Amino acid sequence: MGPRDGLQAEEPVAAKERAALVDALAEAGLQEIEAVSFVSPRAVPAMAGAAEVMAALRRKPTVRYLALVPNRKGAELALDADVDGLTVTVSASPVYNERNVHMTIDQSVSAVAEIAERVAPRALPVDAVVSCAFGSPYEGDIAPVEVNRLGERLKEVGAMSLTFADTTGMATPRRVHDLLEVVGPDVGLHLHDTRGTALVNAYAALERGVTRFDTAAGGIGGSPFAAGAGGNLATEDLVHLLDDLGVQTGVSLERVLAASALVTEMVAHPVPSRVAVAGPRDRSEPG
Amino acid sequence: MGPRDGLQAEEPVAAKERAALVDALAEAGLQEIEAVSFVSPRAVPAMAGAAEVMAALRRKPTVRYLALVPNRKGAELALDADVDGLTVTVSASPVYNERNVHMTIDQSVSAVAEIAERVAPRALPVDAVVSCAFGSPYEGDIAPVEVNRLGERLKEVGAMSLTFADTTGMATPRRVHDLLEVVGPDVGLHLHDTRGTALVNAYAALERGVTRFDTAAGGIGGSPFAAGAGGNLATEDLVHLLDDLGVQTGVSLERVLAASALVTEMVAHPVPSRVAVAGPRDRSEPG
């Protein structure tokens, strides 16, 4: 999700360049790419021009191009742009939800219901992201049963799959374990590296059977609404780990690193990924 | 080992300040602190004044103050300075050993034998660090049986314990597992974060029963002979993880963060630890 969660807090990048990044990720072998978000360009200037990004893609039939949408209007724009699936997000933290999207959790669940209803005739899958699933800067820890209850509600109103997000980097291996005990392994995880724990949390989840992870090439990102948030789990850091574990991903580390180099140019600052900087372990420098 | 491996590649810091850092780490509850190294000040200027550091400490009887020594001469200086234990290092990589200390592995093993013999009458424990234990930038991967063979030799010549070091950040959870299968869990691990894997490797080792880890407050460090080497596993990042796992360490995260703030002042640049920058999870910032 580099083109979306990765770039949303950066200085705006032209739609054409963002499309080139999505294409590079598709070339790397990623099968699902969150390419755009149909949010208000006033609220998130870096995400303006989502339809242009979608139109500029060299689409591969094997890749699913996803869009984040906040409401029914966004879903309609996404349908017009011919996306392959939607992601929606609701926070497990009432205060975070209120400050982020100015809605109560109930109102956000209703918005998801409207979105799911709108795209059902087109059989477009909707993945619901539960943010602050490992704790909130406002309420502190949120009990896994409570997080699960929100996930269940989102499935009841039409979400086909769930992703649990560590929005401000409060997850730890123990808390990943505790949540997975309740929600099971058939979920996605969206991890941030605010406290340097993104990779260890992914590893703890892998050990418990999770196979779906949100990542961003270069490890860029962070919420435009959460200044303290660190970047996303870096795609290359996870692929580097999985390759070494012998897990088949179909993703080329070499090409992810090429996409990450593209990201570094686009954002014009060093990216957080350590593998991007140091190179893979088989290219260790003697110094 | 912040005062030693942490500071050795930095601009030299006065002995008095280094002693204050050691004292701060002792106050934080760390029970073994590698405080100094008795190496040639020409080779490693930042480590000059080891005897002065030792003399300036406010020693706590519950803390063991260790010194790295390269040879018999260093061991004698360490004895004079009244250290509680020694660490010695030999590389599993012949080329790395040659370039680092200008000795063959056999010559380095002989040096360890001489050191152990010299300090035996004083019953001073010697911990032998096998560097490049998870791969070398020169030879690539080094088989765990070969790494173990070197460890066994070092024990035969008098090392009382072994530590395996990921000198250039080539370890992964799989390789930690593979080495521990051969050497067992009763070893120390010395991890570097060159590829952002220090914490995940520590976690993988913890799961397999390892309880001894080398860390540096702030995550500073890197070999003066290996320019590509990233910092050490950050003490606060590991303590933050262990606290959340409910592992008793006797170490105060709060006081490690205070020591880390001291380190940041001493090196006059931001430290790599993410917990040092973002704060513990229970102080998550809403942004």
C-alpha cells in the first residue's frame, strides 16, 4: 500500500508518477496493491487525482488494484475508476475515529454498510480495516474481544475480510498473539514501525498462521492525522525475511528494491527501510 | 555494551563521561556492563582511557563490570583496573579476522588461551565472542557446525561462556534457529540492526530459550572496522519488548531511557532506537 498509505502524508506526487510506482509493484509480483484513495483532496491533498492514477496504470490481469474509500460517494468514484476491490476503515478507538473522520463508530459502521450495499451488485470485495486494533493513544489498550466485536459487526454489514491495524505502533508480539487468539489467523495485519516493532510483530503473526500483510515499499508512510505514527512495515524487509525463511511469495526482492528506489526519488528523502539502505544479506558490505 | 561497542566508532568521549554512562546503566538495573576495552588507543581512539573509566566508576557490588581485551597485555591492564570479567573475540570468518586483528583464527584462539591462562589464578570469567557467526561479508554464510566448532575450541582453551555475534547484520530468525539447534540456548547473542532485524532475531532466540543478549542504550554502535555495520540491538527496545511479554529483567525501562538520553548528548546525533524516539507504547502520541 505504498502508493496509498505510503504517500498520503508526503508532499503530493503527480498521478502519473504514482501510477508508475503501482506498475513497478505489479512488476515485482505483488498481487494486491492499494493504489489510490477516493477521499476529499482538501482533507488529504497527496491523494488527489485517484481516477487519473487508475487510468494511467498498465493493468495486469493477475493483479488486484484496490482503493480506500471513506463513504458511498467514494465507492461510486472507485466503481467508475474500475477498481478491483475496496478497503474501508473504522477505528476501534472512539476518540480516534471521531478526530480522524468526525463520526462515531456507529456512524462509521453505517457508512461501511452503505458502501458494501452500493458495490454488492458488482460483486466488489470490501476489506474492512479496524484501526487502533492494538491500542489507542487516547484510550490505551483496547481489549481483543472488543476489537473482535467491531470486526464482527463490519462483516455483518458486508465486509468480506478484515485487517487489523497498528495505527500508532503500539502492537507487540504478545498483543499480536492475544488478538489472533480471538480473531483467528485468517485476517490481514497492517503494521507500523513507530517503535521498531513492525517486523517482529509480523514474524509473531506469521508463526501463528497469518499470511496477509499490508506493507509499503521503502517503509514510508504514517497517518496524516497521527503525527507520531512511524512508517509502514517495509515491503522489502518482509520479503527479505520471508525469502530467508523459505516462504514462497512470488514477489521479487530485487524488483521491490527497484520500486523502493523509485519511492526514494519521489519523496526526496531517505526511506526508513533498513534493507533498502544496507541491501540484502547476501550483499553484505565488509566496510 | 553501549560504553564499549556503542561508543567505539563514535568521536572520542571523555573517560569521566563514559564512566557516568556506565553508572547510569548500573542504576537502570543492568547486571553485566561491558564498560571498556583495553585495546590500542591508536587502533580505536574512542576507547582510550579505559583505566580512567574503571577508576571513575561508582561501583555497585551487584554489577559485573566487563572489559574487552585483545591479548595478554590487555588482560593484564584489565586485571590492574580490577574488572569483574573479560570478553575476547574471534571471528568465524578467516578473512574478517585477518583484516580486523591481523591474525589467523588459530592465532586468535592461541591469544584467547594466553588470556585465559593469565587470568585463571584470579578466577576471572572469560566470555568468548564468535563474530560473523551468522555470515560474513567475505565468505557469505558460515555453517553452524563450523561456528560451533570454533566455539568449542574457545571453551577448550578456557572461555567459560560463548556469545555469537551478528557482526554485519546478516542474521535472520531462520539462521538464529539453525545456529541455536547446534549450539543450544545457553549462549549469549550479540545482534546488530544493519537490516532492521535485531529485535526480530532476539525474539526468535527468546522463543528458543536464550536469555543473554548484548545491547547498547540508544542502539548506537557498529564496528570501526565494518563501515556497513548498523547499531547494536537497543537496550530500551529489548526491555520494552520483554516488559510487554511479562519477562522479569530487573531493568527499569525509564532509567534505560535516561541513560539513552545521556548517550544522545554524548554522541551529539540522534540514536537509532525507535523506542527512545517514540517513547514506550503506553505513552503513544495521538499526533
